[in-house]
Amino acid sequence: MKSNPHIAVIGAGAFGGWTALQLQESEARVTLLDAWGPGNSRASSGGETRVMRGTYGPDQPYTEMAARALKLWTKYERRWKQQFLHRTGVLWMATARDDVFERGSVKMLRSAKIKFQELSSTQMTKRWPQVNFEGIEWGIFEPECGYLDARASCQAVVDAFVREGGKYEPLAVLADGLEDEKLRSVTLSDGSRLKADGYVFACGPWLGKMFPRTVGNLVQATKQDIFFFGTPAGDNRFSAEHLPVWADHLGRFRYGIPGRDRRGFKIADDTRGPVFDPTNDERVVDPETLKDIRDYIAFRFPALKRAPLIETRVCQYEQTPDSHFIIDRHPANENMWMVGGGSGHGFKHGPAVGEMMAELILKNREPEAMWRLGRFTNRSES
């Protein structure tokens, strides 16, 4: 890669926006493209909030990556004089019968130097009496984690990128011809062509559609229903000041973000939903999922048993078969990179992924094997 190369980044979400910014700060010349804009409602990075946490179970790279991302979020908050990370803490509820995930997380958190506390159910009940901890034996509390402003931070990243000399265009890249030969230019939705020294496709749930032969169904969008419930008037027990972000592994994995900005108490089921078309499918929640969530709230948060549903949202995960990210060159085009497969947990890592991508591209390095597309071929052949 020549000095001061021109890099085109396609997709202004968590991965693409941060990659563009990090490249721009490393003295590349960058053009950033996005069909509907940063944090738009079709994107995996859309929506108001995303969880920031370091608990990820045993033997994985994400706790260390989250530790790096935490430092970068803090760095850019100070630089831009804006707050995106709300350190409400994150509470993980664990059972004694099935706590491999939480037990395996303790060593990883300690190694990454992410602060945490191990709490008994008695300690949790005393601290958060508004929660029914029946079935929960112990928990992990991460006091320096919490939730991120998703849509707002996506826009802030692009704003900073433009301030630092980057060029942003609200245009789509057409998929035709991307896999045919060495990529010399891309066709844009306005009919023009863009030529660059390198290309980064951070297309979220559209990555498989852009590269049907190389990626295809290795990235699938799944429909994920999100619910917001209204808390009783004058009752602040379920606000971000009095309740942390929480995650519950009893039975199905559910998680939630306490009330903020008058939007209500957010709750979701992490179970992967049906395959979903992020471009054309309508974003209407499933009544059966709503019923299950209502039953769960009545059990775990009794004071919200009759809380009204005040808002719903349909997001999507861009899911890979093993839930790991894809960070790799296109096998036929060494000047083309693909980054995606956030699998429902990618947003928090955006700054760290952007930093990694800038180094890989500008120093002409190869990604680790666990991120590469070849892992899926190797798995099918074993």
C-alpha cells in the first residue's frame, strides 16, 4: 500500500465508521459511503442503545477487545466532549446448575483488567430489591460498563471523520461485478464510479448480498424484537440511576437496559429470530414474543407486571455460523477487505475493530486465522 492511499469504506455503521475515522487519522485519504446514513433504522447499528460489557465466557478474544474498546470510547468522549458510554454497570445473573459462561468469564475479566465484583444472590437482593432473584445463585457486576448511545455515536464518528478531512457520501455501492476480477472501481447508486487504492466493505447484514459467492449465507440477518415498557409514575427504581444493565441466563437468555431519556424500560430476548431481509421486510414485533416477555417481566420485575408497552422496535443481528466476526481480504482481490458478522455483539467493539482494520490495511498485514473466511471451509472439511 502506497503512502497516503485512497481507501473507500462502504458502510458507516459501528465497524465502517470507526474504520474510516482510524484510517483518516492515520493519514490515509478516505471516502465513506452509506446508502441510508450512519445509524439508520435499517442498520445493525441503528437504534438508541447498545450494551457495553466485558463478560463473554471462557477462551475468547472479546473480553480483551472490549477492554481496548473501553479505553477508546473514553478517549474519544474526552476529545469530542460528548458522552456516549453510560456507566450504569452490567449485572450478569447466574444459576449454580449452568454457570459455565459466568465462571469462565471471571478469569478473562481479571486478565483484561476490567473491574468486576462477584455477588451472592443475597447481596444482589439487598442492592436491587426491585428485582426478583429467584433461581439465581450468584452474579457478576461490571461497574465500569453499561450502555452506549448507538445512533448518536455513529453520527458523531462520521461528523469527526468529516471534520478531519474525510469525504462522506450518502450513496450505495452496487454489487454487480465486485467478485469478477481485481477491483479497480465501484459503481455507485447515482451512476458514477469511484476509484480507490483499497476498499473496505463493512456492509453489516448486506455483506452476503454484496458477495454471494465469497460470503453468501455465512452472514444472515435474523429478526430481533425489542420492547420498551412504561414504568409507574414517580417510580425511579427502574431508571438508569437505580438499576444496571442486566443479563439473565436462567432458561432463555434475556437482557435489558434500564429506563433512559424517557424511552421506557428496554428488554429483549437474545434467542436468534427468523431470517430477515433488512431492506424490504417490515419491522413489526411478534405477538408470541411479546407474550413471553410479559410473562418474564411479571416474574423477574414484579412491580412491572402490568406495565404498558409504550414502544417496540425490530433490529437484526448479522449472524455468522460461529458468532465470530469476519475480518479478511477478499480471496480474489487483495485490495478489497470485508469486515462484518457482528452477530449481535459487535457494536461495542467498533473503535477497537476500526483500529485493527487501519493497521491491517496500512501496514499490509494479515488478520488472525479466527477472523478469516477460511475457518468455515476448514470446519466443513474436518
